[in-house]
Amino acid sequence: MKKAVFISALILVGILGVWYVLRREVGDLRPLLPVTENAADKVKQTNQRLRGEPLDVPLKLPAGFRISVFADEMGSGSPRDLQITPGGSLLVSIPNQGQVLALIDSDKDGTSEEKKVVLQGLNRPHGLAFWEDKLYVAEEEEVVRYIWNENEKTAEFDKKLFDLPAGGRHWTRTIEFTPDGSMYVSLGSSCDVCRENHPWLAAVIKSNANGDNPQVFAQGLRNAVFIKVNPSTNKLWGVEMGRDFLGDDKPPDEINIIKEGHYGWPYCYGDKIYDPAMKDGDQSFCDSTASPVYEIEAHSAPLGLVFINSPLFPQNWQGDLLVAYHGSWNRSTPVGYKVVRLDVEGENIVSEEDFLTGFLQGTTALGRPVDLEFGKAGELYLSDDKAKAVYLIISD
């Protein structure tokens, strides 16, 4: 017994000795442990913008803007698509929980005090849209319409519009309406690069608001996760994620004006570049495909986009585009993890500059921005599916 105690004591002394040497050589070991805080925690630690205290947080905005946490504490729910209701409330889809939530700020203090479950038990709901006071929800395998009650913040089943093919690798579906009532639904590809068995995959489909006769509108869009109408022109714009495993610097991600036609995938990437992985294609096909409006640094993973139309933003920014870069997952040096402003002139993008940064600290991601939506007063909301939060951005 005494021998066993003696041996145990020697082992403990040895462990403590090793720890002491390591601490002298490399310093306190705690910084080497995984970072558990996220961007929402950092913002909340400074307390609220309404108290006028400066924000000492990693998230950085241009001078004159402030950021605060509008809603968090969603458990394991990861917020994605944001949608303003006809009465000005904010809805958010939570695909991994099968829910749509209303984030209610009754006292208008800039913080949601209630998260009301509007819909639940759905199959990975993502896209949300309103048309004539009815709520449209795109689940992975169907598009459904609901009768919306603004006062009660409830949605009553109205009609299943049509089925969608299963997603595979890219399961998100997003809805957007043009002013004439045409409904567009974007579907990603089932794979990285392959020939699809269903024509609706890697495409944008079009129907009317009743879901009659949905048909392919644009093809060859590997993963146009979010689409948005430009209110100045009523044309449909969208992001596009390029394929993986061609190295750190190609192919570029894209911004497209989505028109009828083919955008290249899987035979082409970037601006009409033939992909030799597809043995039955050739450059002549790529020459006939649509060019992107703008090329984004490879693997930035662009998601939500919104055109600036807000009295809280500078006058010379009106009509420009804000885009959330979700961030790379397979690049040797991470990129993205920010929101950028793209200077739009007509159908061209002439420059890019950072709007919101700080989600990436070295190689540690504190958050991953997803979708952007302006409220009725011009305030900006941003969802973050890593920090599991929705932020509010206003000007001073």
C-alpha cells in the first residue's frame, strides 16, 4: 500500500514538473485551448448601444454605425433566412430545428424579448417570402403557402404549391418575388461537380404565386443560395458558390444577374472557363454561357445579399449591394467571414469594400454571417448561424 502511494506521488510530481517547464517555455497554456466565445457574446459583453457605451468588440463597422445583438439564446438553432413581415416584424428560419420564428421587439428598444414559434416540424425550412400578405416557405422538398396573421404572429396552412427534389449536398431553397407576382425558387446542386438527374437542381425555377406550372428559368447555377430583386430595375440578382478542390484561388465565387439561360456549371466555372473534370464537354459550350457580373475571391462563400435603400445609410450608398461572405471551410488561409459593400452602377459592380469585419480572428471564426434584411425604418438585421444570433445595425 505504501509503495503504491509513493509511486502515485512520484507520478504527480513528474506531471507538475512537466507543466512547470512548459509554462516557463511557452507561457500560460490556457490560450492554447479552444475558443468557446462567439461574436454575439463579445457584443453583449459591452452592454447595449442604447446606453451610449463604446463597443469594444472584434466586430468592426465604418464610422457612424453601431451593432448590437437583437436576438440570441436560440439553443442549438442556427438562424438563416430573414424576412420582414407586412407589419414590420422579423421572421427567421431555423432549418436545423425545423422552425420559423418571429423575433418580437414590442417595446422597440432594439432587442427581441420574445421568440415566438410560428411554424415547427418542417423539413429544413430555409427560404421565406411574402406575397399579398401570405407567407411562403421553402422546405428542402416542397414549397408551402400560409395565411399570415400579423396581430397574432401566426401562420395557418393554406396550400402546398409543389414538390422539390431532395437536396443532397446543397439542400437550401430560397424564394423571391418580382413585382409582377412571379415567384422564383433557387435550388443548389446535389454534389460538388456532376451531371444532375433532375433538371431543377443547380437551377432557379419560376412559377406564379399559386405555384402553377413551375419550370426551369436559369440553369447551371451550382449553388445560388440567396437571390434578390434589385428594386431599381426589378431584375433578379443572385450569389453563386464555385466548385471545390481546384486549389485556394479558383474558381471565383460570383454575383450574377439571373436571366433565362445557362450559367455553365458543371461544365464551366468563372467566366466561361471549361472544367476538364467533365470529360464530355468542351470550350465551345462554355463560350455560350452567361458571364458573371462580378467575381469574388474563391471560397468566400457569398450568401445573403440586399440592395441598400435606407435613410440610415449614406446617400451615395443607396442602390449599392451588401453581401454576407459566410467564409471558407477548405482553404489553407481562411477568407470571407465578413459583410462587404459592392458599388453598383447599372448592371455593373465597380468596386468592393469591407462593411462589417472581425468575425475571423486569426484562424478562429467567432461567427459566420448569413442573411441581411432591412427593417421598415431602415435598420439592418444580420443572421449568424455560428454564433446563433441575429444582429441589429444602425447609424449613430
